[in-house]
Amino acid sequence: MSQAQEELSRIVRLDRVPSRGMDIDVQASEAERAALARRFELLELPSLKAAVTVQPGMGGVWTVSGRLSAEVVQACIVTLDPVPQSIDETFDLRFAAGAAGSSDDPDAPEPLEGDTIDVGAIVADHLSLALDPFPRAPGATYEPAPQPADAKPNPFAALEQLKGRLKGES
């Protein structure tokens, strides 16, 4: 069992999806939210829910689309203070048996392994993509520490000076 399946798993057997599609309501439990918070290094994950539709299509292509909403609390990258964030994201994926996983075509379906799709893992993946990679508390600024007088000179300082002179000549 993969890590995502242990954290938030909602397996959909494709042979049980009607031709009109299937709606799945994902409400992450407290334990699932705690596991995802650890995985994504969040201070808190107070809520996570998603409304997902699994729809069969032509030629064995399956569409998984939905909207996820979450309340997350991350640590500020400067002060480590809590930074709350509301997430409201939509997603739309396509899967097909035998699809090439390394296609350069962004519209190519994802490979479908077996006869199931883990909707919970899809929700967890899209949560991770929606997180702010550099959360910053309001007013938090980064000031580099002053260099001691006996510090080694920056090896790139000469290049910066040369670059500045070249810009002045053009």
C-alpha cells in the first residue's frame, strides 16, 4: 500500500461505475488530516473535503474531475509563525489503460493501472499542488545576517562588478 493510500484512500472500482458516472464525496477524517499534515509538513489541516466525479468515456478513457476545499496552516518561511490558508481548487484528469506515462502531450491520459482509481490519492496530490510553497506571515521580511569583517569575500562579487560595468558600456 502506497503512502497516499494509507493517508487518504477512496478506491473506486471502475466496473461499478455506471455509464452516467459516479459522484464521490470525500470528507477527510481527523486521522487522515493528521497524516496528510505530517506528509506535507503543515502545522494543521483543520478541514479537507472534495466533490469528485468519475466518468467513463470513449475508448476506455476515464475522467476524474472535482473541486477540493481545505483549510491549512503552514509555518511562515521567515518567522515560523502560523500562516492560515484557504484552498479552493478544481481538477480534471483523464486516465486510460495502456497510456504511456512519459508522453510529452499534456492532454494525454494518465496510465491506468488495474481496474481501480484511488480518488483519495488524487485529492491528496492536488492538495499538495495547491499549497503555497513559500508561506509568509503578513509583514514578515527576510534580512540576511550581516557578514563579519573577517568573512571570506563572495567569489561571485567580481562577476557582479564586471556585469555592472558591461551593462554600463552597452
